[in-house]
Amino acid sequence: MLGSSSVSYAIALSALTFISSEIVEGSRPVLQRTIESLFSDRSETVYPDACKWLRSSPRQTKICNRDPGMEETIDVAKNQAISSCEDAFRYDKWNCSLVFNNKPKRNIFNKIYRETAFIFALTAASLSHAIAKGCASGSLVKCSCLNSFGKNTVKEWKTAGCGDDFRYGKRITRNFLDFKHAGNDQIADTLKQNVLVGVEAVGEQLREVCKCHGFSGSCTTKTCWKRLPPFSSAMGLLKKQYHHAVKKKIVNYTTKRAITPKVRKRIRKDRKSLVYLQKTPNLCVSTVGRPCRDRQNCATLCCGRGYNKYQRAVDSRCNCKMLNCCFVKCDTCRENVDFYECK
């Protein structure tokens, strides 16, 4: 009997632990869970939820059900954020990995490091960019081309063409991340600020593009629209924000109590900068064997340990010119390129 009761107790305790963990996971803000899920899941796993690429909340399910194109847009935003991050940071000490120095316990989302702040800004920026582009391309059916009308200085009239609706992208991104219910403590304020910095980085790239129409090349009529450049433009701005991120003093990280208006005013002095709360661990351990771009970059990336220089052969276009290794009529030739790797 004693053994049976012990087994029953153990089963009950395990079930209670599982339920408790589910409650804790479910109690985390949607904003935090969504960003972490999109950037962490590097696989092509498809969930049964309406949004497919993440376990969606009721609000997110409603948004995805309302516009079937949202599933594809989320996938575009997810892949765009990850690939652009890995490309931009491939020669940096942190190369968009999810853990520091290959230590699983040092997950990038356990605290709010500089890199964590950047990921929140990057993912939110990618979402707003993908949604704005989806409106113009027609993949999202609940929005359309951004239209505006106006007159120019030479009394020629212009009509709006098919533009990228950034305002719609910004609004849906905030709704999708459940921005209003992200919390009122310092952690929530920090994450929300980083999300807004990311979204506004996309908005700063919005430009008016015009096309002239008229007889014999004249510009009697203009068609104008707002267009966002490729996401790499916003990525360049966000990387600058990453290097100039501001470290804030932790007020109540462990208690998660709502902070007073006086403290919040002090925290919000600079709303245009990325904000982080914890210092990044020393990343020099993780750079061993990493490729580096050139000697100047290697000195920083390799943390003073030095680097190995190799040569590798690559194919290049000859352009029908006489080169050291090519004949006049060849298409490609092999040439050696210097390659550096950290010791």
C-alpha cells in the first residue's frame, strides 16, 4: 500500500508540475513569447494554429483567420529577420546565435542583453516591413495600396500609385504582438521601447517614388506612391542602433511590480535608442575557428589570439579578357582568394 501511495503521489506531483509550467508559460506576455518563438524556431515546423508558424494567442488566431495571407507574411518576416541578422553579423563576435559561448544555460532570452534588445527590434521591424509590402503586392487581402493625393509646385496633378502601407503594417504589428497587454513593469517597458525602435527604423526608410506620364516625354501627369526599400536598408540602421544601445539600471527586475511614474519618466529619457539591462557575457570563447573578413577585422574578432591565413580557389567571370589563368574565349577561371580564420 505504501509503495502504491508513493507512486500515486509522484504521478500527482508530476502532473501538478506540468500544469504549473503551462500556467507560467501561458502567463508570459504575448509580445515576449511571439518574438522569442519567431527568432528561435529555425526549423520549418508547422503548428496546427491558424498562424501556422507559431503557437498563436486568441488575438493572433483572429488576425490570421481574418486574412489568410497573414500566414505567408509571418513566414516571410521570420525568415527575413533571421537571414538578415546572420548576414549582417557574420563577422561580429555575436553572430545571431541563440546561446552565448555554446552554453545552453546562457540563452539570449534569459535576460535583456544588448543582443536581446536588438532581436526584439529586428523581429518587430521585419513584421511591419513584410505586412506593408504584403499590402502592395496583394498577398494580404484586408488592406490595399496606400493612396494619397496632392498637387506639386508646377501645377501638375499627381495621383497615388500602389504603395507600401507602412501605417497599416505598424498597426497590425502592434496588434499582433498584443502591445497593450505587454505589462507595466521595467521589463515590459524595455521590450516595448525596443519594439517601437525597430518599427520606426522601417518607417524612416519610407520614400515617395514618382513616375511621369505625358506626350513626347513631357511630365504633365505624375503617378506617385510610397515605397519601402529592401529590408537591408532598415537592417543597416538597426545595426547602428545596436552599437549605440543604452544600458539602463535595473529598478525592479525580480519583483516585476509596476514602476512609479517618476521612475518611468527617468527610464524614458531617450525613447529613440535600444535599451538593455544586463551586460553581455565575454564572447571571445565562441570566436575560435570563426572566419574573419580582413586583418583589421580579425584583430577584433579573434580577441588578440591571432588568426590563420589560408587560400581557397574560387570561380570568377573572365569577361572574355586575358587573365593570368584564362584564355580570351573562356567563361570562368580559377583564382586564389585569401581566407582568414581565428585561432
